Amino acid sequence: MLRALYDKVLELAAHPNAPWALSGVAFLESSVFPIPPDVMLIPMVLAERVKAWAFAAIATVSSVLGGVLGYAIGYFLFELVGRPILGFYGYTEAFSDFASRYNEYGAWIVFIAGVTPFPYKVITIASGATQLNFLVFMVASIAARGLRFFLVSALLYWFGPPIRDFIEERLGLVTTVFVVLLIGGFVLVKYVI
């Protein structure tokens, strides 16, 4: 079953509308969607290596724009929903302390989360809620997402056939590792932040 799903994803990745799907997934993942754009990017680059840089650019631009939506969600909805809840529980001052610490290291937090499997949407929303300087947020987001997607695309471009063979020979292991990293990111959010 996993092999059939993998083959279907590769087939869809070569479809003419695949860049639009990649753009949509990258945009939504940065604010509300739980699936990272790598799920689309990797098979698309494997299917059409000559378009690796275009796919990386699409993922980067869409992800950063989605991050702006996440920032807006945190910025505008925090005052409407979050602050009253914090006030009700007496955590307004604690949140102010958290916000100042977050903003002190905000550029690094955004950059590290943008490059790693950590759920980026958590950071985009937190950046808006703590009112991290928007220019700092944008620069860190562009650098992080660009590095991540261009690095993935570059590795697949230069080493595509061996990586594709590795994935196809060890599909179960690769899928398991990916799921563990994805779940690990959510666990990290729940218990560390």
C-alpha cells in the first residue's frame, strides 16, 4: 500500500498543476496546515530535477507569505481572544515576560524553526502574538525558508538518482523517520514551549 501511495505522489508531482499544489501547501503550512511542504517538494524535484530551483523558489515565497498570515493571526487574534483568556487566568504578566524574552531572541527562534522540522506555524503565530519586529520576522523567515527549501532541492538535484533509489529501497524506513520527525516537532511544541 505504501509503495502504491509513493508511486501516486510521484505521478502527481509531475502533473502540470503540481507547482500550484506546492504553493498552496507551503502557504497553508506556515499558518494553519499540519503537513510540511517537503511532502510535495521532494517528489516534485525527484520527478523533474531540472525544475528544482523553481520549485524551491515557489516553496520559499509561498511559505514566507503564509508566515505573514500566521503573524497576522497571532497579532490580531491574540488581542481579541488570547489576552482576555490570559487575563482571566492571571497570566497577563507572565505572558509579558515571555514576550520580551521571545523578542530578545526572536530572529534566531524564527530562523531555527524555519529550517528544522519544527512546526513553523507555531513560530509565525507566536511572532505576531508577541509583536516581534515585523522586519526581523521577515528577514529571518526568508533566510530560513530559503535555506531549507533550496538545500533540499540542491541535494535532490545533485544526488537525485541515488537518493531516489535509497528512498524507494527503504520506503518504510524513510516514511517512519519522517513521521517520527513530524510528531517529534509537535511533541516539542507541547512540552518545551
